[in-house]
Amino acid sequence: MSRDALNILVLHEQIGPDARADELDTLAQAEQVAAVLRQSGDQVVTMPAGLDLDTTLASIAKLGPDCVFNLVESLGGDGRMIHIVPALLSTAEIPFTGSSGEAIFLSSQKQLAKQWMRLNRISTPACLTEGAPGHDGIDRWIVKSRWEHASFGMDDNCVVSGTAAAQARIELCAGRHGGEWFAEQFVDGREFNVSILEVDGQPRVLPIAEIGFVGFPPGKPKIVGYAAKWDVDAPEYHATPREFPILNAGLSNALTQLARKCWKSFGLRGYARVDFRLDAQGTPWVLEVNANPCLSRDAGFAAAAHGADFTYEQLIGLIVEAALPGNAPAAQWN
């Protein structure tokens, strides 16, 4: 995986003084990625991106990077802007890591992503939006932000029974947190994360992770809410371990093939993660397609890469290599 040294710009969103834990994690990612690239001999500059896009693009052009390592997940604290920076870089013909602006837009708007999955015959739970009619036979719902990720705004009260309660929770979350919210059919079963890394032009499925729900009391929803991800003092943080179990061939193949189908259908590039739940019959359902999962050393993607015998340094290097001109993705799978 040796290559010539590059001038690389590590780009992340501008973080405000009242930033949440998940937003601060972006700074940690930027620091860790920049440190690895410098150790590899690259010239690295780290820069925040804000809502003044003219200034951002002018600063990038002045630096003249060979590649931008794109870690921008929002602009002005708004996840609806997640696709703007890759679209801007694409227009300026500046190579950047990860998926295109179109792929990030399509996968990040969760309700739109679910519609796209259905069009491509990918099983995903039903959804309910404010003002929409009820769905016969569906009792439990989980209310989510339509755009924000990292389990933003999610706690035990986001899992509700009945469409009336779901509609009420949508309205409450919109009033409390702002933005757009929707309800998804709650699939109460095992949860899996399937990470995909582009290697030599081909996407490679990494070892499959399962999220455990250890010691959850009866009635407590088995979800990875905001506290489970970001509050180290919360019981849920320590009760939702990530493991890489040996799965039976049928389940492993089903998850792998569905993850591959998501990669192809959404036009993903570089790296991505697909999240699943199994229903009572053992059928996998795609919850979300994440085109830019967290790349911190202690995050799930790095753990999955380690399970495939890639060091963190190799992981970051492969993501950069996939972004360079001439490294177009191959048409076939390994």
C-alpha cells in the first residue's frame, strides 16, 4: 500500500462552544486521522468548514491539496447540510475521501433512504411520518431524526406503542430538538453492523459486529440511544458491548449480500456501514446506510478493520487511496 507523499487537507465541520459529545468526536477523528497521515509522510493541514462556502472553497483552493479527507457531517450544526461539502469538492474537481455528495444525500435522509431501499428490493422497516395514516398490524415504533445521526435525541421514550403515541413523540422531538423527525417500525431483535471498505477498487465486507444488550431490565427498549454511544457515565454505555461473533453461514451470507446490495444501490465509495436488525423469524432488516461512519480509533469501523487484519494506519491509507484519481471502483466483487 506504499504511495508517494501527498498534500492532504483534513476537513471537518466548525464546532461551536456548546457542541454535543458526538460533535466533539469529529475533532478527535480529525486529530487521529491527521496524526496517522503525518506519520506516513504526508503534509497535512486540518481545517474547519463553516456556512461561508465561498471562504471555505477559497481556503481549500489556496492550499491546493492532492486530496481532502472529508470528515464534515454537518454545517452550522445542521445535518441537512452533510452533502454540501462533497458536492462542492466534486464541482471544484478536488479529490476527496468517501462517497459523493449525491450518495451521502440519498443515504443520510433516512426516510428518503428507506424509499430508495424499497425501490431496490432491500428489506427495511416501515415508517410513519407526521400526518400520515396508521399502518395496520404495526404496534411498536421508534422515533428518529430524519437527518441527524449518532443517535441524536434518542432515548428509551423514543420507542412507543401505537401510531397516536408515535405522532405525539414526533411532535415532541421536533419541538425539543428542532429539525425533522419520523417513526420507524421497531424491530425488537439482534442488532448488527456491517462495515465495508474499498480495497483495490473493490468494496470488501469486514467482520460483522453484533451489539449486545447486557442486563437490560424487562420493559427497557433494546436500543443504542444517545447515552449508550456518548455518555460514559450512563449504564447503557457499558451495557451495549460490540462483539464479533461467529455467525452461521446462512445469516452471515444474508447480511453480507444485503450490505453489498446497499453499497451498489446507493453508489457508495471508500467506506460505509450498514446497520441491521433481525425480526422474530430471523429475517434481517436494514435500518440505516451510513456513508461516513465514525473513524475514531475506538469506533466500530476501526474495530471491524482490525478484525480483517488491517491496522488503523492501513485503514486510513486505504481510504485515501480509494479517493485518488485513477482509482475508479471495479465493477465486480471479490
